[in-house]
Amino acid sequence: MKKFTFRGGVHPYDGKELTENEPVRTLEPGRELAFLLTQHIGAPAVPTVKKGDRVLTGQLLGEAGGFVSARVFSSVSGTVKGIEKRRTAKGDFADAVIVENDFLYESVPFEPLEGMEAYQALFGQMSSSGWYGLHELGTRDAEKVLEAIKPDSHLRDMHPSDVLKRIREAGVVGMGGAGFPTHVKLSPSDPEKIDYVLINGSECEPYVTCDYRLMCERPGELIAGLKAVLKLFGDVQGIFCIEDNKPEAIEILRKALRREEHIYVAPCRTKYPEGAERSLIKAITHRDVNSKMLPADAGCIVVNVSTAYAIFEAVFLGKPDYKRLMTVSGDAIASPGNFLVPTGMYYSEVIQRAGGFLQPPEKLIAGGPMMGFAQGGMDSVTTKTSSALTAFSLDIVSREKETPCINCGRCADACPAHLVPSHLAGMVERHELDQFEENYGMECVNCGSCSWSCPAKRPLAALITQGRQTILARKRKAMK
Ligand code: SF4
Ligand code: SF4
């Protein structure tokens, strides 16, 4: 079987056995939820509600604040307590709409496409918490699901602009972590140039398995979501890109796609950071994307698996993006698993309702250990991009002692961007930012592979990120 791959990368312990066989469970939200107005890249959403307003599940809380922006919705019914600052996963503060949950889960009416009753009937009635099928995300028969959704006949009758409109109105953003508004990503300047739509099911980040569970448990919906994207670009190839450490997902999707002519599964060799957009495009198409390009410039649209699911819900069910699958894992978690969580839920409540800590963690990370953000507390909240919370009993990294570089070259071998991290980090330490730029420092994708592979424990990725951020800040200042 052909397997796709890229040059560079590393093989960290992936910890996926802790959660990969855990079917998705539902987490009920607590009394207070905080909906950040910056759950995406771009302009913050503009609040559409005020203190004292009653809101329903799925109600708009914030309108997109510009073209590159996205709408924000409530995941519960209740009363708006105000607009207040709340901590983001990155540690800074941003405006959030605070809603007191009334636990009634009264919902705004969604606008599914005509004939979606057959799909909804597969799940019975909505659960008491107001979600479709949330109460039992069991493995589904993809053929039966697709028969009920009828994506081909629905999409045949739709204009591409209607598909895009439903995605924009539902506030869908890239749920793999970047949070780029999906309607913008799906509107490239030259749509004719697109010949690949890649559904990113690599999930190379250690410990995270929520995309894997989604591929195993909702393959029919993911295929329908991909078909909605393909509608925007005509006769192009749709590819599910999945690392070969997920044979069950590969098998389920292959079986479901056996009669499709333009959609197939590409198994990728398991290697971090396979799921980084540039690595994935290189592996599948052999095309290069640099920091001045978008994937669309290389003829590719890359959509994360969770985003494809949100696209399905937006286009076919008319349902806004206000919940997501999340992995809660690590050796400090009592009962690691995958959960369907509402946006706006405090990390402390997520952990507590997922079963709590086995022991107090020395390190809590929003996301996975390679690209996630270390947390100083548990007062941040879930957003559309919250893929994981990972808690470790020991903070091994902080115990490591840095020693001088021994010129072994491992960091350069590991770098998927073909950089020499040891040199770039030295340039940042010496404040040689012009040389840093001349040596392609801006091409770093911040994957951390260099730091992970360094026997001298040099904080290479952190230094290179610092260099990139200083240069970007300098450029922003010059443009003012
Ligand atoms: S230099 Fe950047 S892209 Fe290269 S390995 Fe380090 S973090 Fe990854
Ligand atoms: S991996 Fe570490 S020790 Fe080896 S060359 Fe790079 S910075 Fe130096």
C-alpha cells in the first residue's frame, strides 16, 4: 500500500492508547459560560446581545467583525450577564459574552435542508441538552447515513454561493487549531486553480484522538461535508489524509467511499508534524508552500476533520458551530477520554466533569504537548478550536538542563521546513534578525520538532518563534 510522507519530522511517544478506543461522551455545561468573541483569526466578533437579554441555544451572540472574522453563538439557553474579559488559551485576555445557563436548553429553530428528517430520524429526538445525536455518538453505518442525507441530490440543487453562505452564517472556522474563518478559506482568489481538497485527518499531535473518533463514528457526515466543499470547486479530487496509526479510520472511510470516483483515502506515514498544512500538501501533492503563500496558491484547500463535520452541520442541518469534540488526556487525568463539549465551558469544569485529576498536575496544556499552550490555571474556556486538554503529573521539560550545542545536526534533520534551527536560534540570541530573515527564519512553522530532537535541550523553537514575532511586530510598526 502506497504511503505518503514528507522530509524531516520526528516520532515522539504519542500517548494515543489512553483515549483512542474511548467512544465520545457528552459533557453537560455548568452554570456560567463565557463565549470569547475571538474564537478565530481576524477581527473580533461584535456583540449582538446586552446584559439582561435572554438567549437560546444556537442564538447569535456576536456578528462577524469584518470579512476575516466569524460569528459566535451560544451553546446554552439562559441570561446574558454582561460582556467581560476572560483568559484565552494563549494566556491573554479578550472580551467574552457571559451567559448564565438556565439548564432548559431551549433552542432557536435551525433551518435544515428539505428532506433531512430521514437523517434526524436516525438519532431519534434531540437530547435534553438540545443537541442532535449528542447523547449517543455511536459508530454509524456510513452508507445508511449517506442514504439518509442524500448529499449528491441536495448539492445538485444548490448554488455554490448558497453552500458558502450557510458555512459563513454558521460561523464555521478551522477547528484544527488555527481558527481561520472557513468561508474565507473556501473563497480563494482563483478557484479555477484548485485541484485538491484535502481533509486533514492526520491528527499527528500526541495524546489527541478526537478527530480519530470522529472519523470512526461519523464517516457519513464527514463525506457529506467534503462533498459540500467539492461543490465549490467543480471537478477536483477530495482526499481524506490519515496517518497509518489509524487503520480503523482508514478502513471505515475506504469502505464508505468504494463507489466514489473523485474521493479517496490517502494513508500517510505516521510522523509528526504530518498534519501541518505545508507538510501535508508536500506529502500528498509534492508541492511546496512557503510563508508568503496560501495553500490555495498551490492548488490545495486543506480542511480539518472536525471542520468538515461542522461544514456538514452548517450546510445540511443549518446548525451553527457552537460545540466540538475534545480529548481530555494525560497521566494526571483520572478517566482520559473524548468528549463532545459546548463552547464557553471553563477548563476547570471540563476537567471536573470528565472525571477530574488522578493527582494534581504539574503541567496542564491547552492542546497537545507539541503545539499546545501551557496553562497557568484553569480559568480559560473552550472555543471552536479547543481540541484537547492534556495534563501531566510531572513537568519534564522544566526539569531539563540546557547544555551547549554539540553540532550533531539532529535539529536540521528533524525540521520539515528544511531550516538549520541551531543557527537560527543563535541568530536570535545575538539579535541578528536581518541574518535570521536572510536564512529563511520566517519559514518556521513552529512545530517544535527541533527542540524535541535536541540532545542539548536547547529551546530552539521558542527562540525561533521569538525571532519571527519580533520581525512581524517590526513590520507591522513600519506599515503604520
Ligand atoms: S525550525 Fe521551526 S519548522 Fe523547523 S523544526 Fe524547528 S519549529 Fe519546526
Ligand atoms: S540538535 Fe541541538 S545539539 Fe544538535 S545541532 Fe541542533 S542545537 Fe546543536
